[in-house]
Amino acid sequence: ETGVTQSPTHLIKTRGQQVTLRCSSQSGHNTVSWYQQALGQGPQFIFQYYREEENGRGNFPPRFSGLQFPNYSSELNVNALELDDSALYLCASSPPGGQSNYGYTFGSGTRLTVV
Amino acid sequence: AQTVTQSQPEMSVQEAETVTLSCTYDTSESDYYLFWYKQPPSRQMILVIRQEAYKQQNATENRFSVNFQKAAKSFSLKISDSQLGDAAMYFCAYSGNQFYFGTGTSLTVIP
């Protein structure tokens, strides 16, 4: 079975720009969540999607938005980029039954640098 | 809000020895799960072990085991017979209504 894949692996953007990060969930997984991991920190929960609907959100402003598609892949969009948005963005998926039972399967992340 | 605390930013262990990584958490929920994840330089989070809060028995996965003290809200990870490949960042995580990670412990394995 394939794991969670994220693209691109690295990205450099200018402050004020918009960015879209992509995630393909592991086969059989219908829940996708996104995390921001600043350098030297643990991942912070951004939001979670289940059956194409957002069903949980962390303490992130509305300029962080997302989508989930019928094939359960997902996008994270960030508008009006700020320097503090520079981080590793991790996508994780979990099977039906949710993360509580199984834990997440993570991708290798997208390293976003805002200059 | 739930919090997860890892008080050891860095730890080191001699190869083949045993090391214990500490984690405490705070919650008012009664039903939750706890996890340890490993993050090597490749950046991918790898699930090491999980514990259901309603189970008193400590989880074990090969060389990895936990000491779960629910009343004390403590969830430590013991790595036995440490190997060079165990070197990584280790994150404790709590899953209830949301998923929360600690700040991580960087483990160095000394040959």
C-alpha cells in the first residue's frame, strides 16, 4: 500500500503571496489532517478533513484554508504569507475509525520558506 | 485545553543500553489515546507505540515500551537495547478531540 505523499518537498515564497500544498492520503484512509511544525518545535494542528468537510480546526487564522477531494486527497492553502509561516507542513491521514484508534500516517512534509 | 509536556529537550544513550523519555499531559477528558512518534532527519513522523487510556496494561512493541500512569498523567517511553537507528526526535502525542504534540526530545545514540 502507498503511504502519504506530499508535494512539493520544498518551496520558497515571498511575503504576501499565496501558496497551495498538496497531499495524497494513504490508500483506504478517508481522514486527512494538516500540521505546521516550526523549527525546533512539535507539530501544531491546523485542521482536519473528513468526507470533504472540515471537522476540526486548531488556532490558525482564516487565511489558512483547505480542501479535501472525493479521492480523499487534500490541499492546504495559505493566503497573504507572513515570514512566520515559514515551517514544515505535515499532512497525515487515518483510516475509518479515526486517529484515536490508530494514530496517523504522516507524509514527509513540505518545507515552506517565506522571504 | 490539553497540553503535552516533554521536559527533556535532549537525551543520549550508549548503544545497547536503555533510555527512558518522559512525557506528561494535562486533560479533563476521560477517553483518549497517547502515542510516541519518531521523526528522523527524513522528516517523516513514524508511529512508535500507542496506548489506550482505558487500558491499564502498558503497551509494548519489541524494544519499545511505555510506562503509563493515568492518575499522574504520565506517559514515558523506554527504549531497550538502543540501536544507532533509534537516533531521532521523539514526540509524545495526545489524541482526544484533537491531536496535540509535545515539543520533542532529541535522542542521540552513542556507538
